[in-house]
Amino acid sequence: TDEGYQAIIKLNDTQKVEAFVYRVVVEQLNSTISDESQLASFASNPPNSMYDLTLLLSEASWVCESDSPACFPNPSEAPLSDQGFQQILAQGNETGMVVFALRAVSHFGGQILDPDSFNNVVQSVTSLEALVTVLEQRPVWALWKPEDACAIQEDSGL
């Protein structure tokens, strides 16, 4: 609603505006975001009304209809965040999920030893949080080298 949107923009919190805009794109426009940096830029200077918000989003080049193949994020480049996970999951492409999950394993310093067990995990998780929970347990289907793990920003989701 416009009332809810006004309450969010009055907070002057770009992250909350970003989250609100994301929900509008997904839930009202039935679309996805192809460029997260454009979303961040948009959220830093949002329009004044819900009407303007939906109008601008429906015309934005970085907002794509969910079923448009041209808008599917590349699993090897999608952000390692829950939003990135959900975008790849929504594609319904098992190979894409494997590629995305391999990147997460790599960030934790892991190298796959048993692809079948790894694939079973990939097929069973429904959120990045669930995947991270598995990876934090350092399962035996991978070799874990802490020295190869990436330094992860606290707000990244990993």
C-alpha cells in the first residue's frame, strides 16, 4: 500500500527501501531483479509514491518478468545471498543450483570429494541459510581447507 511505502521511505533507510522494492517486484509485478546494483541505486533515491514506484519498476531495464530466460541470473555470477539463491532456485535448473552451491562450498574452503552426496544436499536445501547450516558442519563429502576459505562480509548471508 502507499501508506506502507510512505512509512518505509520516511525511515530514510536504503536497505529497508531495497527490501520493500524487492517485494514489490516479486509479489506485485511477478518479476525478478537482474542487476542488484541497479536496485541499490534505485533504493537510494526512491520515488515519492507507490504509484510512481510501480510505474518506474515496470519500465526498469533491470526488472524482468520471472519467466523470461534473458533475465535469469547466471549461477556463476549471482550474488551469494539468499536473494541470489532464490533467483537460481526459481529457475528450476538443477545444474544451475549445483554451480551456485559449488561457489558457496568454495567460499567455505571446501572441495567436493563425493559429487553424489553433494548433489543430494543441493536438491534438498530450499534456502541459503539451510545450505550454510550444512556447510558449517564440514560434511565428509568435501575436503575442507580453512586457509582456502574466503573472508566473508557479515551482511553477505554466508
